[in-house]
Amino acid sequence: MSFQPPKGTDDILAPESQAWRETLRLWEDVSERYGYPLIVLPIFESTELFERGVGETTEVVTKQMYTFSDRGDRSMTLRPEGTAGVVRAYLNSGQQGVWKGAYSGPFFRYERPQAGRRRQFWQVGVEYLGTASSLADIEVIELGYRFISSTGLGDVALLLNSIGDSRCRPQYVEALRNYLRGIQSELSPESVELIDRNPLRVLDSKTDGPKLMEAPRTLDHLCDPCVEHFAEVKRGLEGLRIPYKEDASLVRGLDYYTRTAFEYVATGLDTAQNAVGGGGRYDGLAEAIGGRATPGVGFALGIDRIMLALGDPQRPYLDAYLVSETGPEDALPAVSRLREDGVRVDFDTEGRSVKAQFRTAGRLEVPVVLVWRGRGQLVSAQTEDERVELPLEEVSTWLNKR
Ligand code: HAM
């Protein structure tokens, strides 16, 4: 067959997919432990939601959206990120006060594909709405940090910055604009065009960002409440022993952020896509999409990138393969019993030879082969270096003890 997956998308199959499954399961556990219920939202939304929420001058909106007209001539966009949709859902739900949600699913950006930069990618994330408390920032940052650590990914740095709010940002933006005008001749035409419209985006530019080491820093222009909020977040993280690095050059690629901005960076990955996750506070987003003022904070992590950084961990998705000497019908009740006991086990339904069944077990790289000799007989459990005979009902306990 000549069809390939579309450019920048992947077919994720076993055995690679097992690490995904375990990581996503871990995500469900950790997010649940922090009190974030699952939310399941549309994969496409009206285009205007992202234009207004994410920001019309961001690269995500100007270059990367999968936008189409539906049959009713409405402009729709495959979600490039989750936060705008979550805030929309919260506002639509009519709920008031503090509210939390955790999500997991595919997102879409028309990017130049490379390792860790895909056109369809998987994010997990949380949003904590209705609270301006620095404790919410701390909780969210901690959750992301603990989750990443629990995946086994070492060498992750947490970068932290504050980018001010509607009170102090305008003065900062003006200072930045003046600075950029002064070095205009060194900047790309794209950046020059942004100086008037949204100079913060120039800091985020792939070509010009690195030239701006001397540019004014948000941290030097924060108002007192923003300074206090940032100090509280840092103190809280220190209290929880979460190491962070203050990074005054950290600006995020989406327009909705206020105050806290952070990124988790896998130091082992190529710098172009070493951010395994990022987030921050977005106290103005709800109003930007036409809702009542609602503060919020959250993050999203890129599962594709986490997998890349973990480096192709191959984990078996089966505990055992059952080889039947008496045919598949006879083996079925035994397999069923093992599965009821919690054993991840598979067997051959085609009635193939014992030799062929052993070959399958070998191909699947199962740690244990169980040989079924018929009802009333002991099961022979075989590993590379041992062989034991057991009654069927003891197999699961034996496997658990290994
Ligand atoms: P973001 O930084 O655009 O933030 O994306 C979060 C993470 O998604 C990135 O750090 C990266 O790991 C992953 N990611 C993004 N684009 C791609 C891609 N093309 N291929 C592979 N992975 C990718 C957001 O999306 C915000 N909504 C996060 C947030 C939640 N802020 C507040 N709440």
C-alpha cells in the first residue's frame, strides 16, 4: 500500500507505544492526586477563539493553524493548544469560583517537522481557574515537576520568569519598543513589523531572539504586586524543594500570559525542541475571549518530546504468553482466569503448532512463557533461567513475586 501518514505525523505502535501507555497512565494518576478531574474537550473550535485567545500576532496563529471552513461555512481550527478551549468551556459551564481540569490528547500545528516538532503531537496539561493566589502557581508547577520526575526523565531544568501584568506590562512594552527601534537595522523585516504591533513577540523570534541579550527585562519593570507574587512563587517552590532557575529572557510563544511564566527543559535534547513543557498565569485570557474576568494558571507537557528525551524505552506490554499443547479452545478458560487475576497474557487463537507458538512468544519478547497441558495439569512457567510447575490459580502470585 502506498499511503503514508501525513507529513509531521506518526503511527505509534507496539512496542514503542507501551511507554506511551504507561506515561499517560502515570499522568492520570498524578493529576488525579492533585485534585484535577478529567476534562474532554472538542478537538476543533471556532477559529476566532484562538485568534483572540492565543493572540493574532503569535506564530501559532499566523503560521501554524489548521483552519478550514466546515460545510456550514464556519471557520474552524484544529486546536493548536488547550488553554483557550478550557477557559471557553469553564465560562460556558456557568460554574463560578475555583475550578480545575486536566486534559490529555492530540494537538495540531503546521510546523516544519523534525524530531520533537510534529504537526500532530500529544499534550497533557492542567488549568487551575478562578484563583489569583500564588499557591495555585506553586501547585501547578509542582505537579508538572513531579510528573516529569516520575516518568524517569532526569536532567530537567525548571526555568522561571515573571512577565508582569496589565498594570506594569505597558511601561515595559514601551521600553522594549524603544530599544528595538534603536537596533532596528539588525532585525529581520518580520520583527521590525512587530515592533509597533507586539514587540514582546520579537523576543520570541527564532532568528532575532538570540540577538536580544541586552534588551530590557520584564523583571526590571514589574509593579509591586507582581514583584510580591513572583517572590511568593519562588519561596513556595523553595519550601517544596523544587529547584528552579530564574530566567529573565523566558517569554512564552502565546500572548495570554501574565506574571508567572515557566518552562521545563530537558537538557539532553537539542535546543530547538528541548522544552518538554511550559505554562504560566493568564489572568486576562477569559476577558480576551469575551468572558468575565477570571484569573488562571496552568501548563502543558509534550508527550512526544518526553518520549524522545526518555530515549525509546522498550517495555513489554505482556507479562506472559501462554502456549497451549491442547489447542486454543481448551486454553481459553485458563487464559480468561489469568486475565481475571490481573495477568497481562495473550495466546494463539489460530491452532498453530507448539513450536510456532513458542516463536510468537519469542518475537513478543515476553519475560515468561506459560505452557498449558490441559485441564487438571500443572502449568509450566518458563523464563530464561528457570522453569517451575504451578497450579493455574497460583500463576498470578508467582508472577507478582518475580
Ligand atoms: P506551549 O509551550 O505552546 O504551551 O506547548 C507546551 C508543550 O507542548 C511544549 O513545551 C512542547 O513540549 C509541546 N509542543 C508544542 N508544540 C509541539 C510540536 N509541534 N511538536 C511536539 N510537541 C510540541 C501551550 O500549549 C500552553 N497551552 C500551555 C499552557 C497551559 N499554558 C497555560 N496553561
